[in-house]
Amino acid sequence: MNSTQKISRSAGFWYLLVAIFGAFNSIFVDPQLYVPGEAAATVNHILASERLFRFGILSNLVCTICFLFLANALYKLFKSVDRDLVSLMVIFIIASVPVAYLQTLKFAPILFLNTAAQRSAFEPAQLQALALMFLDLGKQGAFIAYIFYGLWMFPLGRLIFKSGPDFISKALGVLLMVGCFGYLVNFLSIFLALNYKALTSSWMNIAIMAEVLCILWLLIKGPKAQQPVLMKAS
């Protein structure tokens, strides 16, 4: 296994962790605990499954850390393909980090509901409303991060497209570039309150498929080793 293959496997490993930890909260935690518009029901679910709620927040933090390691691995992997494109990709990933950490606002309900001073200062209904408000703010932070989750996929797709002449690399590159709009369309649909569920679902399915295939490509195949392009002396 050459150095390019090793870096590719490393990138695939970090990307797989990003996918696992990123999906944990949205697939296993939120559906069980979060009831949109129902403060009392949501609070009761959180208090009944507080450990699961904490693990959901922790998974988001770990996902973001793994995302940075992924950026480092992908930079090493593709810097000889196109340094400008790979730098743009890394910029989008880094920009997503502070936005993604807005999701830590979701931890506020635990502070409200488990602190005696808070319980004595507010009525139960007020505490429940505050808890739901911070949960909603955390979820909105996740939706804002969709901008960068989409944007970084476009330069990644271009890099994969340029990394090899074979059909698989080029097809995957195009799919990633198309899939990036899944996150962007999803964000715009939520931010502008557009009722386009079928459209956003279709775009997101493309984005998810592109990312899954990219993880497999990095783990199994990866790009061919390339030499940096040298400038000719004038």
C-alpha cells in the first residue's frame, strides 16, 4: 500500500466517523425526544432519557472534531491535484465548525430543569417554553451549518473528478457536485419557510448517496498517486 492509499484510507475512516456520529443524533435521538411545538412533552422525554440526550449532544461535538481530521487528511490527499480547490474545501469545512457548535445550545434545557435556582425563579410552563426555545435554536444552528456542509462537497467533487481518468472517479465527482445542492436546497427550504418537502427529500437523497459512495471510494479505491505540477522556468 503506497502513501496515497494510506492517506485515502485515513480520509475514508474519518469520513465514516463523521457520518456515524452525525447521523446518531438525527436518527436515534431527536425522533425519540423532540416533539415539535410541544414543550411539555419534549421536556418530559428529555428528563426520562437524559443520558441519551447527553450522548446526542456529545455525538455532535465528536462529529465536528472528526470533520477537522477529515479536512486534514483530504488536504494531504488532494493537494497535488489542485491546491486552490483543496484549500477552498478546507476553508468551507473550518467555517462550518463554529456554526455547528451552535447546537450546544441544546444543552440549556438540562441546566434549566436541573438547577434549583432556575426552578424557583420560573413557573414550570415557562421553563418548558425556554427549554424548547433553546432546543429550536440548536436545531436552527444545525440547519445554518447545512450551507457549509453543502459547499465543501463541490470542491471535493471537482478534486475527485480531476484525480483520475477512470469512469468511477469522474462519476463520483459529478455526483458530489450535484449532491452539494441537497444541503443548500434543504437550508433554503427551511430558512425561507418553503413547503417543498418532496424536492428537498430528493436532493438530500442524492447528497447522502454521494457521501456514502465517497466514503467507500476512499476506503476501497482512492485517487491515483499524482506528482505536483511544477512551474516551467521562463
